[in-house]
Amino acid sequence: MATAVLQSASATGAGGGKDIINDFSIVAATVNGSGSQTANMTLIRALFHMGIPVNGKNLFPSNIEGLPTWFTIRVSKDGYIARRDGVEILVAFNDQTVVEDIRLLPPGGVCFYSDELKLFNRSRDDIIYYQLPVKEVSREALDAAIASGAIRKDDRLKFKGRLASMVYVGVLAQMLGIDMTAIRQALENQFKGRRKPVEMNWNIVQRTADWARENLPKLDPYRVQPMNETAGKIIIEGNTAGALGAIYGGMTVAAWYPITPATSLADELEEYAAKLRKTPDGKATYAIIQAEDEIAAIGMVVGASWAGARAMTSTSGPGISLMTEFVGFAYYTEIPAVIWDVQRMGPSTGLPTRVSQGDLLKAYLLGHGDTKHIVLLPGSVKECFEFGHTAFDLAERFQTPVFVLSDLDLGMNYWMSEPFEYPAKPIDRGKVLDAEAVKRLGREWGRYKDVDGDGIPWRTLPGTEAPGAAYFTRGSGHNEYALYSERGEDWLRNMARLAKKHETAREYVPAPVIDQRQGARVGLMAFGSADPAVVEARDRLAKEGVETSYLRLRALPFSESVRDFIAAHEEVYVIEMNRDAQLASLLRMEYPELATRLVSIAYADGLPLTARFVTGQVLAHERELAGAGR
Amino acid sequence: MATAVLQSASATGAGGGKDIINDFSIVAATVNGSGSQTANMTLIRALFHMGIPVNGKNLFPSNIEGLPTWFTIRVSKDGYIARRDGVEILVAFNDQTVVEDIRLLPPGGVCFYSDELKLFNRSRDDIIYYQLPVKEVSREALDAAIASGAIRKDDRLKFKGRLASMVYVGVLAQMLGIDMTAIRQALENQFKGRRKPVEMNWNIVQRTADWARENLPKLDPYRVQPMNETAGKIIIEGNTAGALGAIYGGMTVAAWYPITPATSLADELEEYAAKLRKTPDGKATYAIIQAEDEIAAIGMVVGASWAGARAMTSTSGPGISLMTEFVGFAYYTEIPAVIWDVQRMGPSTGLPTRVSQGDLLKAYLLGHGDTKHIVLLPGSVKECFEFGHTAFDLAERFQTPVFVLSDLDLGMNYWMSEPFEYPAKPIDRGKVLDAEAVKRLGREWGRYKDVDGDGIPWRTLPGTEAPGAAYFTRGSGHNEYALYSERGEDWLRNMARLAKKHETAREYVPAPVIDQRQGARVGLMAFGSADPAVVEARDRLAKEGVETSYLRLRALPFSESVRDFIAAHEEVYVIEMNRDAQLASLLRMEYPELATRLVSIAYADGLPLTARFVTGQVLAHERELAGAGR
Amino acid sequence: MEATRPVNGKVNQLGLQKIEYDGSKTTLCAGCGHNSISQRIIDAAYELSLPQHKVIKLSGIGCSSKSPAYFMGRAHGINALHGRMPTVATGATVANHDLLAIGVSGDGDTGSIGFSPYKHMLRRNVPMVYIIENNGVYGLTKGQFSATSDEGQKTRYYGTQRFPSLDMCMEAIVAGAGFVARSFSGDAKQVRELLKAAMAYKGTAVLDIISPCVTFNDEPDSNKSFAYGKANEYPLHEIGVVLPFEEIQVDYEPGTVQQVKLHDGPTIQLRKLEAGYDATSKMGALARLDQAREKGEFITGLLYIDESRPTLPELENLVETPLAWLTEKDTRPSRESLDQIMREFM
Amino acid sequence: MEATRPVNGKVNQLGLQKIEYDGSKTTLCAGCGHNSISQRIIDAAYELSLPQHKVIKLSGIGCSSKSPAYFMGRAHGINALHGRMPTVATGATVANHDLLAIGVSGDGDTGSIGFSPYKHMLRRNVPMVYIIENNGVYGLTKGQFSATSDEGQKTRYYGTQRFPSLDMCMEAIVAGAGFVARSFSGDAKQVRELLKAAMAYKGTAVLDIISPCVTFNDEPDSNKSFAYGKANEYPLHEIGVVLPFEEIQVDYEPGTVQQVKLHDGPTIQLRKLEAGYDATSKMGALARLDQAREKGEFITGLLYIDESRPTLPELENLVETPLAWLTEKDTRPSRESLDQIMREFM
Ligand SMILES: Cc1ncc(C[n+]2csc(CCOP(=O)(O)OP(=O)(O)O)c2C)c(N)n1
Ligand SMILES: Cc1ncc(C[n+]2csc(CCOP(=O)(O)OP(=O)(O)O)c2C)c(N)n1
Ligand code: SF4
Ligand code: SF4
Ligand SMILES: [Mg+2]
Ligand SMILES: [Mg+2]
């Protein structure tokens, strides 16, 4: 094994020789399709097993193979999990980007680079370089694996990248001080205990860790140390969480059409349903259908819900657009439907592998004419699980489409979380009359009658054997008895009831999470995956002397507490990842009397928000106000 | 011919014996598919030829034959053309509704009824009845027409209704004093001069008028008198106007899918294009395609516009919903498209034959992600024509979808208007580079570059023969040179430019029509077919001592003058025909600092707005404010 | 189902009179072909003694799609979006595989906006009766051509059709349908028997029924007109459905009758009128349809039948209880299972 | 078109080298079948001496749909929405009937979300080359089954296909297409010649080209894999396109070669490998395709050709100047005409 050429750089470890422990980021710059995902996940899980708060974000292109991908691991002793702008440690594996990747390192940064790179050069002398023995190790490992029959000869190319990336796992483990048993545990986890791949990868890791110990003197200050911050926690993607939520929510029918970044939600649904939702004789208590497009998917959901299933779909922006007509239909006919929108960057095809919160306003209003919907806004993987099941309860209780607005960051990246809690409440199927009830009520029952004063009518399911149980569902005008009607009064009454139903939902949907600070003049408001950046920004702002309250919105329509929160603060910064200030717009529409208190921070470049950005924006505006004498 | 049984009612003509001249409404209550349209049009045109301001509204069901239809003719010496709540003169031809129709007449009202009605009875004695000799006249007329060969024997049933309704034309003419030469002229017009039908109908009219003169003593006070208020004017439907506008706007491709109430726009387009847009050798300078659905229609429009056509579609709510994805695509790829939304009542299938302004917010925001569009809001048939051609200029100038939001009332009803003016400006094809220009600019040209500071880039059309003229259009992320890009900066820059383009449009789209009254505390704001009711309401309000200014919005985005108008008034009533106060919402979103001045009057029951309703709402609120001490 | 009540008149095996299969009063034009089809559905449902609470009626948008309101008023119904009924039916039949789904669509609803839904429903073999009330025009929007109107066809308001038609039966066969029939709304007996067969068939049963629009496409020169149909209908066979409890007649010459036994009982008997037509030959059916199209023939009958393909709910391998009726016990996995999964993510 | 410039290497009739028909660098996987097809398009365009400014490239969404960026970089292109390219092509070819439209789609793009657009494009006979890069999976979204994958087919991540496939060639023929071909991306010569023929054909020319997805569906047991294609391709004939200025070879036995002359010059020569296959017989083609499907055969070639149907722009009876280039003079009727119309409404 060649001896690595060491850097005798002018770079001294940043931090003036002092170790920087559990507080830095690593980025692995690779080529997509090359198989580095396993290596990255192994690192994350190992850190996690060491008890260190960690978060993994994959920045990948919208193609299958050969384009640049960056996987960033943030290690944060303080438990911050938002994206950071800077990254201290680079693992350079991609010739297409290496020059730029190096340029972006901070002074004192660290560059581990593959000895296979052709365009690599030591363009900066204020950083530390470590060369990785990729060529030799991966060749030898491949030869061994082929000899042992673990890998077919034809698959050499396919496996090369995967094994190559294990080289950086071993070296990083050694150089950062990652616990080798944690790595082993991570590999076991990754390969679900399958011995052969575990051993093959473990070998490389061990070998390269040993090699690094012998050959690479530590020049940089970055190190990890065990903590106790992850005990009992899990690490998971939001889409997996959402799928599990749906399964524990009693989903019985799902129809979907593939689209990034929503696909994995359906994949995981299929995977876990097959495990959890079959009878002993192998029969399914669910059906999952890959539809021919999104209109068909939502049509199937509507049909299934109408017939009594707990039905859902998952999609992203373009799919939401295509579902517009059906969503309006379901709203007006009062058919439940759970629709996951794992948001990506729009408009149009946009950036399919980048995040945004650009569908908020659109989902809320989807459909022509007067429509407004319940929209759930999970802010964590845990809430993806929770809303994954409560979405069905809400959809059936309110007999209406319910959106769950997740996003690419939440859905496809790796998040630490408390383990999910088993649903506390029984399944709520809402106001469904059985045959007995129908018989008892007789002609009193009207499908679209508001008997309870909450705007929500009672329905019957097809198959209910009672005289008068059947009714005709239509997207055209109907009266309280579901009979066709073009009368103005019938239309008005029905639309007013639908509006009332929406009002009822205000205090029924997940309430905002509010941290109101005594005497804080400034409030922050955000939702979804903007949360981690805001949480971190609040600490930074506090350090700058700006004490803030925080309302994290978890659903539309707004509850009263949203109004109260705005009223309780002089400025409320509304932070969101889109161009047009969609949440701020909705707030202005709803609270004209408070509209001037709202300050919009709307920004969307496809990357998750950073605390630095949020802090900067708030501070700048606060200073402006101060300057203006306020 | 039987002698009509006359009413010796306690009813004295309303108005205490004084004639009521040119100020009342007539409703013909018939069955759809029965052929009364010709009769109604004859009456309207005849009144119009007498110089009397008149307006005709057809209230029809969403089916083809056999259900109730009401055609209301408002005769208004003051030139008011809004719907009125009350109707003084009923022509009762429909057994299904006759009881209710009579119930709705005001005391002193008049009921002309067919002697063929079975369920008719003189349930009220405070109105005046005239029986019509339908049975006999229509039988005889049919016999004669068949004998003369004008009607085939098999078609007897089909023509019966048409001839029957001519009976009320003749009787009304006599009883109201409608000029017989005006009737003749109206018939000529209706049948485009075809002699046979003109004669056949004229005969019936003459005959029944004579009969009425001899048999029906005038008991009611309603009369017409010639005026001079329609000279040089036309009477036309908005959809015809829009179609003509498109043709004079140089439309070259139209793609559409049938849907009420937009269908007739495409029909008229076809009709007039065939007349006006063929070369002497019969070749077409346009193509009109009936697509397989609305997604296909807008896809064809986008394809055609991209290739350089002036392309349009016309649809209604459900179609708009289906076009959502493509509209977002056109917004982001910057492809012109003219989209007529002739609004009907939604959500969903809703009331296909009833009016609403429920798509305003939806059209403005259509598409997932951050999108906002230019929306034109014609308030008269004249503006349907104008916007019909300027929509293309705007779409090509701004390279973006442009909505024209008409509605069923405007589009399918009969409106008096000044004749349309020939377009004053030449056709604007916007920023298109020809081959010479491309050659000159060389690499300087970038498809999505903002060289003029207005956010609008330059484009080339396929077929342009110059090196570098070709570019690749895509709905996914691209840079200024139309190259694929996932870079955050490229995305941000492009989206910011699109926002700037939208800003540029503010002062480019049709400006609001503002009538600002010195010292008026109250402003009214409305758009589209709500206008006539507001115009009339202002006069009523003035009589009640409430002086009002009025801003009639003609497009989105708002121009500065909208802000100024709101700022200049203490209250601004925003009057619109939907449930959710869509225009008010948009105003609140845009002008948070003025939001509290806005008072929403949003109401939609499927019928055109009335002045009475608007007046009542404003007064009630004004009194409330006064009561509250303001 | 209602308790048995005094009966006057003929009743079926459920003790119901035919009138009890009625729906509300039609609002279609007098004479519209669609109304006859509604009557035939009533006939067939009555004769098969269908319990109405086990039936769902589905449609898209159009005059045709209104008709489910006009039959079997005791069955749940849904008027879906234009062209999208197949997708709704797919969801509904998976949610409750115990129900008999009867879908009614139009040629515009199926052949234009709903074409992809139609084909993919067939591909999935969604268990339902799928009726196309085919009049060659868009009735409800007043007479535009649909994709099933033939090249050269004229109508009063929309001139001449310039494009060739799509043949809904050929399309069905190519997409893998196992029950494809064409009929004419004026042929009451054939429509009724085909409906009975279709209702007994387990997968998607397509009935493309020429159903004249008397208002917009009934000129005698239209091959979707009543007069044309009456004059030109050419049935390939006489169809009869023999219910399990009925006796099969056997008084026929060998080769003149084709019999197909359906999986749950009834037998379809085709007494051949066109010798040699074999309703179990896919390519034969396609070729005959193509020939009819070339020659302008109006062939009717059960064009193709094959019951071997599994239906969608079968493929989904569902539990016996309809998904719609499953309870929390069936659909919410245990607390322990979640704990177990959580451990896997630790 | 650029002024003639120094030429090194072979040039075509426009004086262009083949490299000048290139597009930007592909971002598809190494070995993806779609890349070969892009190369063949370059070959064909070069050999036909197509002026690129007269070409438009259109696609939907998918790996396949990305490929128009990778050929003919001097032609305008548009990456439309998923499944909707046919509609965009319809509009574009009507707006400018002077352009040669080349559409590239995938099996997901065409067979699923774009199925109705596909069929209605065929019905309208939109003048374009319509290429389906058929790999039986959704490449770009990572390997889900498409509607063209056969029942029983397995893939790594999505198990076994449970539904029968839709055959894009049969579908095309039934919908009235006049140029329907199947090929294999690994058969460079056949693909190239078919492309040339398609580019010379005046209506919609469908090329359903099996184009292996090496990442998600290239296991040897997949009938969309490269290995399978290589081993099993069964060409019905050898196809050659003879350009107008080339000489037609006549050294063949009678009955062994079928010749089809296209309206604007070139002649397609089919040297029969399967005796008796007649590419001008619609039902023959359908039957052969059905047989191939039953037997699991992979037949390729020009399955069906008929150039008699008018194209959409022909039916629209357009002026010669493309609509896109008409000026105000042509498209805004006179002031007098408006006055006249106004009078009619008075
Ligand atoms: C999305 C959408 N587009 C258009 C319409 C308008 N529309 C209603 S019915 C119909 C056509 C119906 O034709 P067909 O299915 O043949 O039924 P028919 O009336 O002839 O029985 C159309 C286009 C609609 N309801 N929804
Ligand atoms: C409306 C919409 N739905 C879903 C997607 C996601 N999507 C992108 S490509 C694709 C499938 C492509 O499959 P295919 O056409 O077979 O192309 P291939 O990648 O296999 O060449 C899908 C579903 C999308 N872009 N738009
Ligand atoms: S318009 Fe035609 S299809 Fe509609 S109800 Fe009347 S006859 Fe039937
Ligand atoms: S994923 Fe498949 S279809 Fe897509 S580029 Fe790679 S090999 Fe080609
Ligand atoms: Mg029809
Ligand atoms: Mg594919």
C-alpha cells in the first residue's frame, strides 16, 4: 500500500490548535449512481451510535448516473440539524466539481481526496490535504470479492464505486475518531445483517482505518467524541415516517404515480404494508396501485374513499397541478382523500431534486371556484408519522381532501427523532351511518344536512343495507338530500355549510407549536422543514440581543392562536421557502387588521434554509427599523 | 279563434292608473329545447330597434330539453342593464313552474299565459291575466306551413314550440305597443333575411297582434314608447364579441374542448374565421382544433405559440383546473398563451349554466410553485372584443399565459353596446428576434436574459435560419442561455426576473376605469359582469345620500392607481360574485397597509348581481359604521 | 334490503317488482337512446334479482352519464368527473370488491377525455360493467363530434367529421378486455341479454351501445341514428343468458350455438346468425370489426369473450372482508410491531 | 444556416459534417439504449441532409425525453410536460407546417400518462416522427414498471409485473397510424433506415424502439434487456431507404422485396426475411404482432405502412406560408369588414 503524501501546509488547524469536537460538517462530493450512499449512511449511523447529534442531507441531480452529488453530514453537539452554509471537511471524489469544492472550503478546512482524481490540484495552501488510497484498496478489495464469489466478475464496474467510497469511511473513522464498533453496528444496520456485504465492507473500513493510523499524521483539529444525545432515538427519512404513519393510520387503499421526491413514500408504503398488513394466510388488508398518471391516482383515491376505504396518494407539485379538478370535486362532493405533496422546487418541472415550500398557497386553494382545504404541515419526521395517521382521521371526520405538505428535505433526508409514538387515539372514521342508524332516522337523514351545527354532514357507505341508505354523489349542484338542484338557495346553503365546516376545522387540526417569550417584541413564524433553521436562528438572534417568540404552524386553516400570536408581537417575521411569500399572503388575507405586523422572509434557491440566512435577514430588518427610529 | 277570457281583477294597474313606460321587465317562462329563443330575441331586437335600452338574460338548466328556462328582458329607459330581482310581466308557458312563476309577480303584475297549460289557475287576484290563443294559432300555423311545404310533416313536433312562442311575440307587441316594423326588422335580422321563416313567423305575429287588438282590452299600465337611446348601437353576446376580438387580433391557432358556457366562443370563432380569414382561393390563415380534452387544448396552444402562432383556447372552470400544469409550464418557459375562462358556478361541475366570478384567485395563481399571471377582466361585450385582441398582444409581449376572465352572463347573454372599434394599434408580436438580429447579436443573445430591464427576454421562433438561433425550451431549471441548470443562483435570478416581468405588466395591462367623486368617503370596487349592478347601485346610493367613487378593475396585476384609490377612501367595498371574497383577498395580500379599509361584499347564488342587493349591502354596512359612531 | 312487503304483480327472486328497480324521472330528451338503455338495465337487474345495496352506479359527465340517476334508485351512485369514471371505479371496486359496479359513459366521455382511463381500466381488468352510450356526438354540450363519429359524418351544427373514428370495441380488445360487445339501444332484447351476461362476467365487460341522440345526431344519413340502426343492425348471433337455476335448451344443430359458462353460474348462449363467427377468437373479432368498419356494416353481438384473466381485486390478493369494512383491529398493526420497527431505526 | 466553412472530413449535401448534427453531451447512463438512438437520429439527419433550422425536436419527461438535447443542437427543441408532447407537437406543426417534427418519448411517457395524447395524435395524423424509446420501465424515477412491460416481467426494485402490457404498435395501428415500426436500439442499421423512412413519411410515423435501461431493466431475463434483444431480435425484413437521387437496385427475386414510394421522393425497400409478410396489410400486421406477443417473439421492422391519409395541416387547408410567419396583413381583417359585421348586430 502506497504511503500517502502528507501535506506540510501552512495551514494550522483552525481554532488555533484547539480541537474542534462534534461541531463541524463533512461533505462527500461524488458522482451519482456511483454507490456512495452506503458509505454516507454508514458514517451517519456510526456518529449517531456514538450518541452525537447528526443530520444527513443529500444534494443530488435530476438524473440517474454521472452527475455531481453532495452528501453533507452535519455533526452538532448542540443538536442543530439545519443546513449550514459552510462545510469544514471535504471528501473529494468527483473530478467535475473538485476545483470548486476545494474553493468553497473555509481556511483551515480539510480535504480528503481520492487518488483517482485527475483534475485535483493543491490549489490552496490554507487547507489540509489527505490523500486516500482508493485505487489500490478498491482494486484489491474487488479482486478479493470476485475471487471469493461475493461479486460477479461482470459486476466489477458496478461495485467499484461502492467499495471505493468505503475507503473514505475507514480513513475518516480513524482521522475523526469515530468508534469502530459504531461503524460495525452501522454496517450491520445498513445491510440488515446480511453477512457477506457486511464483511466485505467492514474489511475495507478496517484496512483503510489501519492504513490511516499508520500513514496519516493528524493535522486538523476536527474530532468526534462520544456523547449521550441520541440514546433511544431513531434516524429516519420523512417519507418512510409518512408511510409508516399511513399504515398505522389504517390506510386501506393507496394509488400513486412515480415522481421525485414522493416516490419513496409509496415505495416504503408497499414495503411496510407487505410486512405489517397481511393476514396469516397472506391476504392483504390494503391495496396499493401504481396508477397511469396523477389524475388517475386521485380518481382512484376518491373512488376508494367514496366506497369506504381510507385512501391516500403521494405526489409532488406537477401531480398536485394535475389533481386540481378532482380535488375540487372531492371538496364539493365531500369525499375524504389524503394527499401527500412532498414538495420540490416549482413552478413546472422546476428542480425536481431541490426543496421548496412553494405549494402552500396552491394546495390550500386547489380547484376552480371557491375551495379551501385542510393542509397539514409536518415539521419533523415524527410529525410525518403522526400526520400520516391523523390525516385519515381528519379526512374522514371532515369528509374532505386533506393535504400533507412535506418536502424533499424532510422526505428524503435523514433526521434524528424521538421514536414514533403509537397512535394515542382510536381510528376515527367520522360520521358514517350504519344500516341501523339509517333505518332509525328514515327520511330525517339528508346526506348534506348540517344536523350537528359543525357543518359536517353524515354519510353512508355503498353496501349499507337499509331503505334510503343510498344516495347519488355528484359534483354538480345538490340540495341537502343529495338531489340535483340548480336553485340559488340550495347552492348558497351548501356553500355556506362547507365554509362552516372549514371553520370547524380551525381548532381541530394540529395546533401551532408556540414558544412565546415574555416581553419579546419580535415573533417568528415558520412551518415544515424551515423549522431547524429557525430554531438555530433564534439562539443566534438571542446572542445578538433579539429575543424572539416562535410560532411553528402545523396546519391550515389557522387557529385562533395564530391571530393571538401576531397580535402579541410588534413584528412577526414569516419565514418560508418560496418566492411569493405564500404563508405571509395567507396571513394577510385572513388578518387584514394585523397585516402590517407581518414581515416576509421568503427565499427559495432549492437548498434547505440556513440559520445564518434567517438570522441575517431578521437582524437586517430589525436594524432598519431601529434606524427608522422605531 | 277563441275569445280570451279576460281578468276582471281587483288588480288595478300598479302605479295607480298611470302608465309605466319603458321601465319594467318581462320574463318568458318556457321549457328548454322548445324553441322560444327566436321569440325572445325577436322581442329584444324589436325593442332595441325602437331605440329603447334593453337587456336579455337567459336562465337555462344544464340539460338539453324539457326543463324550465326563463328568459328575462329588462326594458330600462334609464339604460340600466343589470338583472333586477322583480319582474312585472310574466309569459307563462311552462306547467312545471307556472304556480311559482305567478307567485313571484309583484302586486299589479301581468301574466300572459298559454291556453295549453294544465296546471295554470288564477291563484292570485292582485294581478292581471291575459290568456294566449296558443293552441289554435300554432296548430293552424303548423298546418299551413306543412301544406306549403315550409315544414316537413315529421318535424311538426319540433316546430310546434317555436311557432307557439311567436304567439306571445304578437300579443305582447300589441299589448305593450311594440312597433310592428321593429318586429319585422327583428325577424329579418334573426333569420338573416331567409324569406320563408321570416314570413311564417311574421304571419303568426301579425295574426296574434290583430287578435289581441280585437280581444284583449288593456288592463295593465306597462307600455313602451320609442326612444333614441340605441341608435348606432349593437346588441351582441360576449362570446361572439370575444371571438371577433380574437379574429381581429390575428389569432392563428385555436384549440378548445366543448364546455358550457365557453363553447359558443369557439363556435363563433369558427364561424367568423371561415368568413373573414380565408384567402381568395379558400385557404385558411388559421387553424381551429377541437381537442380531446382541455389538457390537450392548452398543450396545442402552447405548442403553437412556441412555434410562433397567436394561439388561444376558451374554456370554463373545470377546464382551467385541468390546464393547471400546462399554465405553470408556459409561465416558467415563457410561452405566450391566451386562455378565455368563461366562468360558470364552481367548485367542481357546480352549476354549469349559472354565473360566478369564482375563478379570479385561481386563474391568477394557477400552477404549482410560485406563479402569478396576467388576468384581463372584461366588463362589457365591448371589452370582450378589445381584450379579445389585446390579449394576444399582451401574451406575446410578456411571453406568458394571459387569462381573459369572462363569465356566463357576459358571454351568453345579450348586451347593448357601442359598436366595436377597429384596433387602434398594430399587432404587437413582442420581442422576437429575426435571423438578421440573431446574427448581429451572436453570443450576446440569451433566451432568458433581461437586456431591457423590464424582465422580458427576447425569443426566436423555430425556423429562424441563423447560427445560434435555436435554443432548448424546458420546464426544468435553466440559465439565461436556456441551458439546463440546477444552480441555486440561476434559479433565483430567473424567478426574480419573472417577478419583475410581472411588475412591468402592472402599468401595461388595461388600467382600471375610475370615477372618483370629490369628497366621497366611500369607494366601490368591482370587475366584470358585476359592473351593471354597481353602476345602478351608485345611483340608488346617491339617492340615499351615499356618494361613491367607483373603480372598475380591468386586469391583474393591480396598477398603482388601485392603491391610490383605496388610499383615497375610508371604506372601499369590494363587490364580487363568489363566496370567498377573492378580489378582496388579493387586495389584502397586496396592500397590507390598506387592508382594513376593504369591506367585502361577496355573494354568489348563480344569478347575476342586482343593484338592490349591492345597495342594500352597502347601506347596511354604512349604517352599522354610523351606529358604531364612525 | 327492505323487509318483504305485500306484492302485487310479478316479482323476482328477491320478491321485488320491476318498478322497484326504477330510478328518478329522466331529464333526457324524449326519445333519447340513453333512456332505453336505462330501461334495459332495469330489466336485467330485475331478472338477475340483483340486490341494489350491492350495486354501485358510476358515470362521468354527459347526457349518458346522467342516466345512472334514472335506474336503480336504491343503489349508491356517483357522477364523477368528465372522462374519469374508470379511475373512480378502480378505487371503488378495490375498496369494496363485494359490490357490482355498473358504469355508464358516453362516447365523448370515454373516447376523448377519458380515453387513457378507459384503456388502463381494461388493462387492469377492473371488475365492472362498462357501458358506452355511443351517439357519435357530445349531447350535453350540444352536438360536437366525438372521436367515435366516422370520417365524413355530417351533423347539423358542426359540419363534417374530418377524422377517422376510434372504435371502442377494437380498442377494448387490443387493451386486453375479455368481454366486448356492441349493440344498439333499439334492440331491446339484445341489450338486455348482453347486460345480463356482462353483469355476470367477473372482469371488465365493455358494452359499446349505439344510442341515438335524437336532438343532435339523428338524421337518417347518420350511422348513429335510430333509423340507420333499425335498418342496418346486423347481429352476429342471438344471445341468451341462461341463469344457473334455469334449464339450458339443447335443441340446436351442432356448430350453430356457442356456449360460454361464466365463473359464477350463468351460461351465455350465442345462436349464430353469421356462421363461423367465433366469439372466443380475439384476432377473429378484430378482423371482423375492421371489415365491418371498411364496409360500413353495423355488426352487433358479443364480439369477444374470455374469462381467464384475473381481475384487479384478485391480483391485489385481498382479504375477504371488503377493505371498506375492515376495522381498526384489522388495519392498525400492533404497538409491538411499531416498537420493533423503531428499534430497527435506532 | 451557417455559411459554408472549411470542411475536413465527409460532408453531406448541405456541406455539413456529421458532427455538426450533434447536440450537447448526454447525461444519461453509460450504455443506455437511448444514447444509441440519439446517434442514429444524427446519422439519419446527416444522411438526409436535413437543414436543422427546419427541424423541431419535442419530448415529454423521462430519461428518453431528455435526449433531444443530445442531438441536432442547431434545431429548436422543447421538453414538454410528462405525457403531453403529442399535444404540443400538434400545435407546433399546425403553427408551422414547414418544419420537420421529431418527437422522442418513453414508454412511461407514451403508454401511461400520455396515452390519450398519443392515440389522438395518431387519429389526427399529426406530421411527425414519433419515437418511443421503450425500456419497459420508468428510468428517470428509478425503475417502476411501465405499461409496456410484459406480464410476469421482473425487475430488481419493483418485483413482478402483474398486468398485461399495452403494445404501442398495435395501439398505433388500431388508432389509424400509417407508419408503424418496431426496432431495437442495438440494431444500428435498422434504426437508422427506419428513421430515414420516418423522416420522409408525411404523417405520423411511429417507431417503437426497444431501448434497454441498463440501470433498472437490463437483467438478461428481461425482454427489454440488451442481451435479450441481441439474441432474439427477429427482423421481418431488411430495410433500406433509397433517396431520390440514388439509384434503386433491382437485383432481387420477384416477391422478395417490397417497395414503397413516399410522396416526396424516397423509396422504402423491404427485403423480406419473413416470406409473406406484407407491410401494407393492416390486419396482417395486427395479427403478426398478436402472434409475436403470444409466442414471446421480438419481431422488428416496418410493420405497417400506408401513406394515403391526409395529415392534420392538410385537413386544415392552410395557406402556404406557415401560420407562424403570417403578418398583420394576412391575419387582421379589414376595417370595413368589421363595420359590416357591426351593422349586422345593429
Ligand atoms: C373537464 C370538463 N370538460 C368539459 C366538460 C363539458 N362536457 C360536459 S358533457 C361533455 C360531452 C359529453 O359527451 P358524451 O360523453 O358523448 O355524452 P352524451 O352527452 O353524448 O351522452 C362535455 C364536453 C366537462 N363537464 N368537464
Ligand atoms: C406530471 C408528472 N408526473 C410524474 C413525473 C415524474 N416522472 C418523470 S420521468 C417519469 C417516467 C419516465 O418514464 P419513461 O417515459 O419510460 O422514460 P425513461 O426514463 O424510461 O426513458 C416520471 C413518472 C413528472 N415529471 N411529471
Ligand atoms: S341531447 Fe341527445 S344525448 Fe342528450 S338527452 Fe337529448 S337526445 Fe339524448
Ligand atoms: S436510468 Fe435507464 S433509461 Fe435512464 S439513462 Fe440510465 S439506463 Fe437510460
Ligand atoms: Mg355522446
Ligand atoms: Mg421507460
